[in-house]
Amino acid sequence: MRSHKRSAALALATCSIVGVLLDALASGAASAPAPVGTGKASKTKSVCGLGNGKRATGRPIVLGGIFTKSPGIDFSPIGLMADAYFKCVNANGGINGRPIRYIIETEQDQPDRVAALPVKLADRDKVVAIVGNTSNTDCIVNQRFYERRGFRVIGAGVAAPCFTTPNFAMVNMGPHYSNTGAAQALVRAGAKSIVDYASNVPGANPYYGSGAITVGKRAGLPTSDNYVDVPIQDANSLVLKMVQQAGNGGGIDIALIPPEGLKVLTAAGAAGVIDRVKWSGATPFNSQFIADALGPEWNNKFLVNAEFNLLDSKGPDNQLYLQLQKAYQANCPACLGSFGQMGFLVGKIVTYTLLAMPVNRITQKSVNAAFLRIKNFKSDLWCKPWYYGNLPSHNANRWDRTVTFVNKKIVQVEGCFEIAAVDAPIVRAKADEKRLKLTSGTSWPPVPGQ
Amino acid sequence: MPSLEFSKLFVVTGLALGGVYALSGVGIVVLYRATGVLNLAFGAIGALGAFISWELVNNTGVPDWIAYLACVAVATAVTFTYGVIFGPLLAARDPLVKAIGTLGLALILLGTMSWKWGQIAGLSLPLPTTTRSYTLPNGFGVVNWTQIIGISFGIAVTAGTAVFLRATKLGTAMRALADDREITATLGVPVRRVEAVAWLGSGLMCGISGLLLSNLLGLDIVTLTFFVISALAAALIARLRSLWITLAAAMVIGLVTALLTPFSGDFQTLSDFRTMTPFVLAIVALLWLGRHRTVTVTRTAR
């Protein structure tokens, strides 16, 4: 009995020490963010919404968004940055006095849950719009629901229907076109083959890699399209296979999300195979935590297709984005990069659309109708203006840059270039822009200072 | 089919993983033999140690080597604490209940790590040994010091533990416990102390495994937590008895998994499903080993 009491006391003491250790390591409670996004908008300064520094206290405008968050795939940073933007808007007068309440829902690629989420947002939460969505399967599973219920989704697309059906308009170009751009960069860099590796998630095979493969075939190069389960269990073996497939001087295009891709890049460094091939990656690699994680052996070796501007660009939107990330999502390193920029853009588009509407007539019907009017919407984060429009499909973001990492900095290698017209949606987008003048003329909604 | 030249590149990665699986498998076997507990939290505890190490390296001014030691220390402390509290409480229960107890610990740790570090992407804990590498002759590719340590620790720990169990008083006591706990206790062997040492030793191997695997597999909560399955498969093939068979089985599992990687084209499926290797090998081995088992059917006379 005595020895049991002694054991229990010893164990309790040890537990307490471990608990204190964990508590000491736990992130501190969120401190009140410094005021950002306040002031007068101009060509050199972006603000959040009205920018008046007054907290909005009226009846909330409820929005919702759906994000995949599972082992190996986490798109929630996009939602977190959109939320940061909306919080900033709420701290600066809201939507003419009304705050935005943004509901973030996450899923793990289970079709029944993915199907249930927009129903919940629409019927229980009474959202006026579903925005920000970044999900492996939302566009596939819920396309009919959105059409039936009249939701025009603005998000960051992944699967094919996000870019080929009428009810989605994405701020990004998605893995398919981003890989296409990455492959274009490899071809221009003189790669002798194009080997594409993407995550084996629903909807990925063959959509993610097919654009890159088309680019390779048009250039007369040997190609290979591959899909791997995530999380990657044995990056050391996988990278050896990749390099062997590409051959000396070949090109490897990685379409994995950064944490998984980082395992491959780290393994490539450890195996000493970096210089045997040319490396490129899709937009998610345009992220400061990747730059921080890669050592000098990667300087100028990894070409990243960047759908958005450099993180250190001095553009007003980019500066506001950096301030928001620091103020509201400092504990989210993945928010500092392409994902975060996507969330910012969703927040900006939705905010100024709502501001352009009569404040007491913000309903699901009116908001989604308003989305269709968006045209020539500018941001220094994009190469070209963005639009929605009443179109059979939307591919407004089809220009991008190539960046690389040098001494933990992200550096531009190629300026804005047009994604290759590898398939019909891109060809159609070009024609629609010209015909309907979607990227010129008077912008709608108006943005102060522009 | 991949060429022999290509396949040779995967031998080193396979052996390195096999070495760490062996290290873990030995820890699992010794603990099971001494306490009757199949520690399903082995991977999760090692993962916790690795993540605390990462936290110390990246968010405090602690020197890296102290952070690495902290990984081992934390894993040892958590394992020891669990063993000291729950070991006696569950001592009289059957092995399934004891194993489920450790599964509970694994789930708690999994949740805690996900809460603390789950939002942070792209974590890595590069050991200085990973950046120093050598090119092997005869086309076997490149090996780094982390892989060398993985292979050699697996062999050294197996040999050392075998000698310890045979040649020391404590080792003999552990073997006695494994055979019959009650009789061992009546013979005056300090059962609780022997079990505590077993938990301590297992925790030590847990921490070392976690640190090595964070480099060999990546600093990923789920990957590190569930690598225990591969180590468990090796231990099961050895029927939770023989350390040398655990070592051999672990090496085979590591090698086969790695050698299946380069398959492509018509054989791509072999590469896609290579993570099933531990399960398949364990099932085949257990079926083979049980092939001569006699099943006795008795009927009660009415």
C-alpha cells in the first residue's frame, strides 16, 4: 500500500512536470491584434473595407466556407486568411456597419460530410454566400447543389469542376494549370523530360498532371504522370524513384502540398541528387516556410509556379496581406504564402462586392447575383484583373510568374506569362475576356483608391 | 520491372528503416516479455519527443544537442510514468486490456500533438548526421550518417539486449517475469522494480527511434505515430520472443518496402501498396509458423 502511494506520488510529480513543460511550450494566448487596414485608401495603400477604424456592431452578415483538412492535405490556411480579412473589415466599420461572420467548415474527403456541409451552411446557418472553398471534392460533390440553390462560389479551386462548370470562380488557377505553368518553366530551363508527381487524392488522377504532360509532349519530351498517397511515408525511396524516372537532366514537377513536397526536397538533399535533374513545383510552394526550410544547396534550383505576387512585393494589397497575417494569423506559418494570398483575395472580392450593395438588401439571392457582375477587379497580387461573369466556366487567373529560392528569399525568375492553352477552358477564357471586356473598362465592384 | 542497378539504390534506405524498426521491435518485445504489455503507444511517444525537440530547436535558444537529448528524455519519462501508474493497475488484466490501455495513451498523445503542432506545416528536424553523406561503391547510391546510425543502432541494441538478458541479474529477472510473474514474485524478485526498468529501457529506445525516424520518414504526427505497426509486425513475426528474429524480420520489412518503391508501369500497384508490406509479411509468417498447430476439439458427453 505504501509503495503504491509512493509510486502514485512519483507519477503525479512526473505528470505535473510534463504538464508544465507542455504548458510552457504552448503558444501564448492571442494578444489583441494591432490596428491594421485603417485609413484612406490610395494607389499605394490598401485598407480593409471602409477603413474607418470603427468596430461594426450591426446585424451580422453570415458567410461560410468549406476546406479540406486531413493528414497530408490542409487547405484551412486559406479560410484562416479570409477570416483574418473579414475580422479586419469588422474592425473598420464592417459592411456599412454590419460585421461579417465567417463560418469555416473542414472535411476529410468523406463524400457524405462534404455533401452535408453546404446544406448545413445554407439551411441552418443561413449564409448569404459560400466563399473561400478549397476542397478536393467540394466542386465534384456539391456542384448540383450550388446550381440548384443559386450559390456562386468564390474560392480557391482544386478539382476539375471548379474550373469547368458555371457556379465556381476561383482566385487561383488550381493544380492542373499551376503544374502546366511549372512544366512550361522546366521546358524553358532545358529539361530533357517531364515527370509529374501529385497527391493521390479524389479527383487528382489524371487531372492534376495532364496539363504538364501535354506541355511536355508538345515539346517532344518523354513524360510520366504519377500519383502518390499522402502523407508520404518514405520520401528517401520516393525521391530516388523520381530521379531515376526523370533521368539525368530531366525535369521533375512536384504537385504535392508543401509539407509533403518538403519531405521530398529534404530527401533529395540528403540523397545528393539535387543537381541530377531540374525541379519545379506548383503554386503552394510559393511560401516563406519552404524558403526557410531549404538550405543553400537549393539556391536557384527549384522553379516554383507563382500564381500570385512575391511575398516581399511592395504592392498595397500585398503589404496589407502581410499586416493581416501578422496581426491575425501569426501562429499560422502556412498562411504566409500562396494559400494566405488566396484567402486574402477571397476576402477582398467579397468585401467590396458587399460594400457595393444596399446594406439592407443583402440576401443570398442578391449577393450571388452581384457576384456575376464582378469584372476588371484588380489586385497587385495578380498579374491580370479578375472577374466572375455569367459564363459556363471561369479561369480568370491564367497568368503567373516563376520564382525560386535563394538564401531563404523568394526571388522572381520569370515575370507574368500566360499559361499554355492546353485545353478548352483556357481557350474559352481568352475568348470570353476579349468578347465581354472582362479585364478592361470600368471595374465592378469599385475599390477606393484604384 | 526495375533494373538491378536501379533497385540497388533502395537497399540503403530499406536497411536504415529496417534498423530503426528493429530498434523499436526489440523495445516492444522486451517490454512485452517483462510486463505483458504490448505498447501500441511506442510510435506516438517517440513522435512527442521529436516534436518537443523541434520546439526547443526552433523556438528557444537551447543548443541542438540538448534538444535531441530532450527527445529521448521526454519519451523515456512518458513511457516510465505510464508504466509506473498503469502497470500495477493493469497487471492482473489480460494482455488485450493492457494493450488497449496503451492505445488510449497513443490517442491522447496523437490529439495533443495535433492540437499543438497540427496547424504548423512543413516541420522538419534535420539532424547534423543527415547532411553528412558518402557515395557507396558498386552503385549502391548515397548513405548518410543518420541511416548508418539507424542500421547500426538496430543491430547493436539487439545484440546488447540479448547479452543483457542472458548475462545480467536484472536480465535474468526479466526473463523470469516473462515466463511466470507470480512465481517470480514469490521467489523474492522485486517485480515492480524490474518492470520499471523494462519501461525505462523501452522509453529510451522509443526516444531514439523517434529522433531517427523524424529524419528517415519526416516529422509528421501521423507517420511517426503509426510507424509502430511496422515494428509490431517484426515483433509478431518473432512471436514476441526472439530478439534476433525481430531484427531479421525488421530488416526484411524495411528492405522489401523500399525495394517495391521503384516498380512502375504494369507493376505500379506494387509500389502504390508497398506500405502494406508489414501486414502481409506478418500474416504470411504467422500462418506459416502456425501451420503445424494441432487443434483439439473436445465434445462433452451428454
